Amino acid sequence: MTTSDQALPASAAHYRGGRGAPLVLLHGGTSSWRCWESLLPRLIDKHDVLAPNLPGHAGRPSSPLLAIDSLADAVETAMDEAGFDTAHIAGNSLGGWVAMELARRGRARSVVALSPAGGWLPTETRVPKIFVSMRRQLRFGYFAIPLVMRAPTLRRMLMRVVCEHGDRLSPGQAVGVAQDALACTLVDDLVHPVPAQTEPYGDLGIPILIAWGECDRLLTAPGYSDPWRRLVPAASWRTLPGVGHVPMFDDPALVADTILGWALRASAPRQTG
């Protein structure tokens, strides 16, 4: 399939670019496809990349919060429109959970789930409270955001929940993260407690990597990671050193290499005999 190597404008509902095997990138809750921007130069060299905004994010119409089937439906539609029958899929947080559902539906060639959401008890209230509080603070300080994000120390402090090194983002990138969070209507529909993933995946017949940020402060390990060990017993596991919940902000090269390496492994001919 021939596609354009040019990124769509940041205001677009998705990114599409590159050449090679299909790769779908799924962002986390309150984010947008732009969280993958710093990885794209490395990824589009090897892959035809599709990075859609999930419903309820970045101006897209909302669906019921964490109605995981509805979110997976939306990504399937985007894949169909892109001409992807199957694809390598990488997702962060909520996107990692959606990636696993797409794998269950037979749409994935491989999966890299970065700190996937959903591995909590059905009584979970901590995570939704964090998101509601974050949204409230952003609204209260809306007009000061461009100013405070100019200071590396403040960027690192204010973004500590989602990444370990907010100072590594440019002021413009940090403002974009805040704007995406404010535009996430999904947070308005938060319920307490939020739904959890309870149905195991078993062996889906494809390579699955679950990678957790060593410094993840939102979905802390082992509390939020151990349930995924039970849900996906056939998965491989990896700790990503020195990064937080959204590792693309902390170490784009590490995350890009992780995705590329896992897709390459999945595409390698299997040994027989």
C-alpha cells in the first residue's frame, strides 16, 4: 500500500504516514495521537503508521467511559478505512487495553501494551479521582498554562503524574498535552468505580509484550501490573528504565526501538523442526 509520508495537521483526528507493514498506535486517556509525534520519524521508516484519536478525546465525540468494546469498535473502523485487515498494534494505558481487545478480535499481528489500563479491581476509585482532579486544576489555571510551561522545572513538576521528565518536552509540547487533557470529554463521564478488565485473554497466538515504566506513578506496579500477568499469561514482560506512565515523553528512542523490535520479531519466519 502506498501512502503519504507527510503528517496530517495537529488538529486532524488521526495521523497517517510512512511505508511498510501496518502499525497502529493508540494513545492513553486524556491524550491524543500527538503523544507519538516524537517517535514518528523512526517508525514511518519501517511502517505504514495509523494513529487515531480515540472517541471522547481531542474533540472527537464521546462514548461511555471505558466502554472498551465501543473504543475497539472505533479503532476497527479506522483500520478498515485505512485498508488494514491486521496490523502491529502499540498502545499506552487506555490504548494498551484497547490494543488487547483488538488482538482478541484477530486484528493484531503483534501487541506492545505500555502500562495498560484496566488491571484494577472493580471497586477502583483512585485513578478516576486523579483524572478529575487534574482536569479541575487545568481549568482553574488555564490562562497561566503557556507561561508556567516555559520553565523546565515547572514542566517536570506539573507533569510528574504522567512522565518522569516533563522538562524534556518543549513548552509547546507541554501546552499541547494540557490542551488535549482539557479537550477530553471522556473525563466528564467518569464514574466511580470505573470498569475493570476481568475476562482473561489466554493465548491469542501472536507475540504480546507488556512493558511497564519503571517510574510509573499513575498505574503503579505491582498493584496495577500484576492483574495483567493473570489476564495474559502468555505475554512477555519488560520494565522500561527511567520512564513514567507515558514513556514516549521520557524516552522516545527507547519506546520506538521497543515497538520496532517487537514488530520485527513478530514478522520473523518461525523456526520449524
